[in-house]
Amino acid sequence: IAVVTPPRTLESNPAVAAALVIVGLEGSVHRVGGAQAVAALAYGTESVRAVDRIVGPGNAWVAAAKRQVRGQVEIDHDAGPSEVVVLADDTADPGWVAVDLLAQAEHGSGDETVVLVTPCIPLAEEVARLVAAGLPAAANVASTRRALRRHAAVVLVRDLVEGVRAVNALAPEHAEVMTRHPEAVARQIVAGAVFVGPYAPVAVGDYGVGPNHVLPTGGSARFSSPLSVRDFQRRQSQVCLTAAGLRRVAAGVARVARAEGFKAHAQSVLTRLEG
């Protein structure tokens, strides 16, 4: 395992250094970040050994670099800026919804996406007011304002059935469900991570209760999954037949091989049965 991090990270954020010590990787850290770190991991240098898989979030340059080295190595996701879609009805607390939207908008790129989907017009109006009022308290106020201006929306729907369809059309990185019977609604949601009920803000998934923080973005939750231990495992097939076993399948194998025009494929099976 190799860890790459920008040169000043460990001094500016001792918590990162502490985490590396706790997991026993303090001797595997390379102080390099950005696209150059991705290149070093993919191709190797005099001081950095090439790896088989590169994982972890980064900015647009890191994401572009990971796309370019895919094939030389495997990567986790083509990850974009953070996203949250909150599906809420008239039972939701507008203050909680508003602060959850701000929490994702404050990440710092200015390209984050925050969306409220609701059938409740009073809730929508109050959440919009509270987001505007709460903006000065967010981190990275300028970039948060830019994200809200560019990629924030309130989507009004007829009912929760239409709301679920709207959320799934976006297939966001994070989805929150703050409705009546949230567990039943959440089972219908497609997202990287689904946070169920009013007491499950996205931040607890980031920092406290265990789901992986590396999630599909940009709608890719439709066909991909969060990073997990499975991403560091590989599978292969192993085939072993006896002569009797080969004899049982030979005719079918040869027939399909010939149908595809591969005579030698068929003969590689039939030769073993001659004589």
C-alpha cells in the first residue's frame, strides 16, 4: 500500500498524520499530490513503486489523471464534485434540510450540486430562505455561494412517487430521505449512499458510522457502487475436466465454435477424443 498526499498536508492537518500512524502506514507515505501523484503511482518512479489500483478523491485534475491511467492500473471512480439530493415531505424540518444542503455546498470547488425534491411548497420556500440566511456561516463562503448559484435547485413534484423518480433520474452521490415512512421510501432510491430519516445527515456517513466516503457521482450510481473491500479483491475462473466430462460437453462446444467460424477451437476439443 502506498499513500500520496500533498507536501504540507501532514503539518496542516495532524489528524491525517495520526490516522496514518494508527493504521501502520507512516512508512508508506509519499509527499506528492495532484495529477503527478497519480502518474507516479501508475507508472512508478525511483522512489514510488507502481501500484495496481489507485483510489481516493481529488480535484478535477486528479480525476482527469485517473481517467488517463485507467487500463495501466484500475481506479475506483471517475469522481466529480460532491452531490446531495434531499427528498422531503411536509414532515421534514426545513432548518435541518437547509443545513444539510449547505453542508454539501461548502466543500470548496464551487461545483457541488445540492437539490431539494419535495411535493410541499411551504417547505420548499422556507428551505430556500434558510439556505440563503445560513450561507455566511458556511465554510468557503465564496465557493459555496458559487455552487448554490450554479448547481442548486428545488424540484417540486406532485407526490413522493414522482419524487422518487426525480431522485433516481439524478442518481446522486448522497440522497437523504426525510419523509413519512422513510425506510419504505429509501428502498426505492438509487444513490451512492442513502441516509434514511431525519436523524441521518450525510455528515455522519462522512465521519462517524462507517459507509465508505468514496462514492459514485455524476449519475454513475445507476451502474456503480461505493468503494469497498471488494474493490481490492479479484476473481478468476479455474476449469478442470476429466475425459468423461470433456466427452459430455464436446459436441455442444464444437457446434458453437463452428457457428462462430472458429474451426481450430472446435478441433482443440475433438482432437482430445479421437482414438
